[in-house]
Amino acid sequence: MRNITIMQLEAKALRISCLVRVKAISVVLFLSLTTHSWTQTSEGEIKHQLDTIVNRKGFRNYKDTATLNAVAHYIENEFKMHTGNVRRKSYVANGMTYHNIITNIGDASKPLLVIGAHYDVCGQQKGADDNGTGVVGLLQLVKQLKAYEGDYYLEFVAYTLEEPPYYNTPAMGSYKHAESLHRNSVDVYGMICLEMLGYFSDAKKSQDYPIGLLKMIYGGKGNYITLVRKLNKGKMVRRFSRRFKSSREVRTKRFTAPKFLTGVDFSDHRSYWSFGYSALMITDTAFYRNHHYHENTDVVETIDFKRMAKVIDAVVISIQKL
């Protein structure tokens, strides 16, 4: 048998150790790339975008069309940075002209997947969470999905007139859009509504519900994002919800309830339900958690940008995997 010196043993052990480390690093890199290849939301960037939308002299409500149109113009320009197919769909309500801002990504021959958020506010308030965060989410999705080549034709819509006095009327921007799709017999796979994405709290008793019993099921802390679905939710909602939850980017709870339960249909997804489309709302639960809702205290300083960024990342991942 060949004699093995202590130095040779040490050298062999060192080579084995290095090999193990290289393999371990390779595994970590592989998991990182496969798990987070689509997650790239910058907290600094989304804060800047929210500041730009929210902190203006006027208020983007139905009366202040100058401010509302200025925000619409900003959204258009942000869309144009990433796509070449940006357009306005204008209509008249009570003698005044309002605009939905729309862009598309992908193959127009495929079924349509709508992603939308309203950019107007209720009254004279900044509307940082409601719904500046949803609009910023929309801008980020257009940016991050600009090279999308999946199974659906993506249509991103910034809606006007979601808030009172036009809420729950045919003058809602989302109703106009959904009605147009139905009238033109468009093959719609479903709709994703981004409604208030940035308010979270780890405090006890920070989360309320339409029925007190639900606190025993979902908990008393407002530290999660919610996927709100109706009972007959449809294929798109089921598939998207599974992928969103499995992304594990952010604590997520799925809430399925009849439409008559207060809050379940309180945004633009209701317009698509009206025409039989599969649709859901992604939300921090609005007034059930955020007590700045429809108040002048709904400002940028109340937003949790870290968790908001994770919500956007989860949406990107889920759309890519549909």
C-alpha cells in the first residue's frame, strides 16, 4: 500500500471542502434564479411614482378634471416608456370628458387578460393607498412584463371614475371597458383588479371584517394581502390565486364570499362580474384595516413600501405562470 502523508491528506480534504462549497453555491444560485427571476420591484422607484401621482396641488376627483387629466397624462407617459401601443378611451359623463388609459403586451390572437386599477379619488384627499398604490402596481407590471410571451394577451387599464358619485353606475371607467369587451365579443380569460396594495399593520386588533366571526378564521392582524373572489369565481381566478399564494412573496389570504357581503364588490372587478367574466380583487382590505380610507390622512407616509413591493412581485410571478 502506498504511504499517504499528513500533508497529502490535508490537501485532499481541502479539495473535497472546496468542491462541496462550489456545489452549495451553485444550488443557492439556481434556486435564486428560478424562484426570483421575475421579482424586481424597487421600493425607491415605487415611492417616487406614488409621490408623483399623489402630491399635486389639486385632487384627482371627478370635479378637478385638470388634476385628473394631468395624472392620466403621467400614466400615458409611463406606459409609453415600455410599450408602443398606448391609447386613450374617452367618454362623456354629465357633460364632462373622462379618460381610460390602455396599453397591451403580447400576442393579440390569444385570450385577453385584463389588469386594471382606478386613478381617481373620492373628494379632496390625496388617495395614496386608495388608489395610488394600485396605479403604481399597474405601472410596474407594464414595466416588468414588457417582454411577456405567455398564453394571454395582456391589457393594462388605468380607469377613471371608480369613486362616488359614479361608483356602481354605467359611467364607471371599468364598466365602460367591460361593456366594450362584451359588445365586441372579445375572448376574455379574466380580470385582475389592483385596489389598495400598501397598508399593513402587525398590531393586534388592526384588522376588521364584515362579520366578526371571520376574525377567528383570518386573524386580528392586518399583516397580509387578500385575494377577494365571489363564490362562482371561474377558472382564471382559481389558477391565479393558486400561483399567487404559492409564490410566497407576501403573506396572502384568499377570501371567497357572496357579492352582497359588504366590501366584496367595492372596486372595478364588479364591472367584469356584471358581464360574466372571471375576476378578482387584490387588496389590503381597505376600510377594514386602513382607517385613513377616504380621509385626508391617506398619504404617502402611511404606506409600507417593502410589503407593497412584494405584492407587485407576486402579481408578476403569477401572471408569468398562468
